[in-house]
Amino acid sequence: MPKVGSLWTGRIPFEDTELAVSDSGGSGTPVIYLNGQFATQAYWKRVISGLGVDDWRHITFDERARGRSKSSCDYSFDAALRDVDAVLSGRGIVATDKVLVVGWSYGAYVAAHWASQNPDRCLGAVFVDGAFPYDWLDEDMERRIRKLFRQLNWFMPLLRPTGLVPRMTGEQQANSNIELGVVSSNANFLPVLDRISVPALYVVASGVSFGSRGNEQELCRNSTKVVCARNSNIHVSTKVASDHGAVLKKDFAAVVNAVRQIAS
């Protein structure tokens, strides 16, 4: 068995922020977990517990202005991608180390981009109810997003000390969500998925996600059929009963199984 390391927690300075990071250490397979858009690394605790620490080196972190990470002037998708490399480098993961990347929701899109850009460094990827190429952003959707975050903006400052919401304005959160719509469009995202040359698995949830209506989320999920038909490296591992927000809590075992399948 690989030697189990000691848990390290701290902040890694990068650009104009400091990223709060946890690293289980040891010589097991490095796994980096990428969070939902406004979530924190705490969401991964059941997956990590399910995998154990003997064979794995678990690395989690809070994105800019989320959890215990510091604020920034840049909350773009490109910044989220740069942060992955900053965390890996900051924890001594070098270019010759193979890393398994696991992302949920927004983090799944980041994971797909990172896997596409780093074929020599990436052991494989697991996309948890995300990384769906779909043209869901139009003018009406943009208006809905901006209205939603304007409505939420008044009470979010009250919750920020709890760590339950990001230290971002409603406008910044809306802009991040709208940018994701551009990133995830068929024209922009299908070529990214086409370039993935390592094993990748989807764990697909059911039902709605925050802000979605009717079958909007299911239409996004159905795009996996196109992805898998175009790229033989990508498959759907399973579709679970949990909705988008509860999948890491109620169906974490499916994520654990997908990680193990990729590693094997």
C-alpha cells in the first residue's frame, strides 16, 4: 500500500488572491476536485471518505472568493483554469505526475478544459452533472439570470460570514453564470470535448438545478449522447436519482465508483 501522508491545509498565493487548499498527502494517485460555481471544497467530503486515503492523494480547494479563499478582481472561467495549475504546482505536483481530475457542475466544465489541454498530465476525468455542451443561453435566459441575482443580492451579504455564499456581488455571480453559457455552447465546448484523449466518465443526475425550469436541465444532460458518439474516450458511467444539488451528498458512491473505474 502507498504510504498515507499527513493532511495539509493552508492558502496558496496566486495572482491577486490566495486559494484555500487541503491536501491529504501521501504517494497515492493525485486527485484534484473542482467545485460547483459558488460551492466550496467541503462538498467533496463524502466522496473522499468513500475512496479512503490509502491509494489516493486528495486535493481540494476553494475557488476565488468562495469558502476560505480570498477575493479577486478576476472571476473568469480562464482564471478558474489557471487556479487548477496554481494549486497543483503549489502542492508540488510536477508536470510528470499523472493527475485524475473530478469536477461537479461548473467544475466539470473546468475539468474538461483542463483534461483537453493537458493530455500528458491527466490520468482521466470524471464529470459530475456538468460538462454538457448545449446552447442554453439566449437573451431571455440572460435576463432571467440577471434578475435572479439582483433579487438575491440584498441578503447575500448577511450570509457571507457563514461561508455559505461567495464574497461576490450579484452582478459578478450573474456574469460568471452568463459566461458559462458561452463556454458551454455547442460551438465552443464540443471541440474541447472532442480533444479529450484520456478516459472520461459522466455521472449524470436527475431533475432540476438551481435556476432551471421544467426539463431544461434534462435537455442539457441529453447532449452526452452526442459527446459519447463523437469521442470514444468519453462514456456515461451512470444516471442517478439525486438532483443536481444533492448528487455529491446522496449519490456520492456513484462518483466513487467512477473515480475507481478511471484509475483502473
